[in-house]
Amino acid sequence: MNSEFSTMSRTVRDQILSRLAGIRDPERGRDVVASGRISGLTVDEAGIARIMVETTPDRAAATEPLRREIEQAAAGVAGVTRVAAVLTAERTPG
């Protein structure tokens, strides 16, 4: 990986996080970044952003509109060519 891409990738990633910080998490009462809802974010050299959005198995369907909002916000960042925001849910043991 060249350092120019690395710097660009970090800048795009930071811009995405800044946009996501403007989205309120209705379940947690804070923005989606501060609430820990975003569990992963990568941007590759083609400008494809991959975002992991935490939820619980029983709340996955209810979290879908938030996932779409996150995806749309990230798509508006310069340098992003495509966004894949996916819900991730871990089942609790028991």
C-alpha cells in the first residue's frame, strides 16, 4: 500500500465518521459513532467503504432504516464510490 493512498483513505474515513456523527441513534440516544453502533469502517483504494453496524438479533429489522441512513450519509463523501453497510449481531449465550 502506498502512503498517498493510506493518507487519502484515512481522510475519507475521517470524513465518513464526521458525517456519521451527525446521525442520531434512536435506540441509544446519541450519535451512531459515540454510541458505539459503528463497529468497523474501512475504505479501500477504489473508494469502496465497508461499514459494520451493530445491532442485536431481535432488533435487526428495526435497525434497517438506520443502516440505510448510514449508507446514504457515507455515499455523500467525496472519494467514496460505493458503500456496503451491513448489520452485525451477536447472539448472547444461553
